[in-house]
Amino acid sequence: MQDVALDACCLINLCAAGKILRAGSGLGLNLHVPCKVVEETLYILQLDPDDPSRLVKHPIELDRYAAAGALQKCDLIGQEEIVLFVQMAVQLGDGEAACYAIAKSRGWTLATDDRRARKFAGQAGIPVITTPELVKLWAENTHASREDTIAVMENIQRLAYFVPRPNSPEYAWWVGYLGQAGT
């Protein structure tokens, strides 16, 4: 299975999605979360049980996902990764820089929606995967129903405030799929 260093934006989106991070989710990827990303991944929004018209902050329980085998925590190791992290932390957030350093050093894929991180990774020859690509991969691998896929996308948009940009990979698939919701 392909190893992926997951940054905070993608991790929060997957947590908001609901179904994707369950054990045996169908991604077919080993998702690794660096300690710097754990520090940045604090909460998602959820419906208020007392007033479903409101959204409230809910802490993300990464240990639950790790215990289920959906995520593996990792950290920077060795001089090469530390040097890459320090170099990239000038250009990116700490979580993105840690993911970049780990992915580059270990030959992994970088999961990010951050435009700058995607640009630097592309220049360095690091494979990149984005939230829309992860959702599409999950939907295809699990043969998810249209209703389940739309629910996942709507959860990400509503609870994580993520909407892919028009120049994002799989943007057309994402908006096209959501556009089918009424058909």
C-alpha cells in the first residue's frame, strides 16, 4: 500500500467526511500523521445536538482513528528530514513542512490542499493527492452510493469549510457530482 503523509487540511476534511476514516475505509493507502499535524488538528464542526440549525466545535479524536488502524502517527527522523522541515517551514506552515519533509525523504505521497505546498512538492517531484482525489478514490474503491458520496462531500463542505478551488485536481468531478444531487 502507498504511504501518504497527511497534512492538517486533508485530515480535518477526512474527519468531517464521516465515513472515510473508518477501518477498512477502502482508500487503499497507509495514512501517516506527523506530530506537527496532530498539534494543528484540533476540532471540526458538528451539528449542535440541542439545536441542529447550529454548528458547534467538536474536538477531533485522532487516537480513536489510530486505534482503529485508519491513521498512523509519525514524526521527523534523521538529519535529512529535520533539515528539509526547517527549510520548508520558512515557506509553509509547520504541518505542511513536516509532511513535505517526510514525503520527500521517505518517497511517500503528500496529501494536501495547500496550493503552495502542492507547488513545492511538484517542483521536488513529490507525488501529491488532494481531498477531492481522496474522496473520489474512496467512492470508487468502496463502490459508494451516490447518496453516500454526496453526504461525504456535503459534510466536508459544511463541517470543515472546504470547497475545492476550480484549479484543484478533480474539481470538475466534485462539482459535477454535487450537481447531480438534485437529479
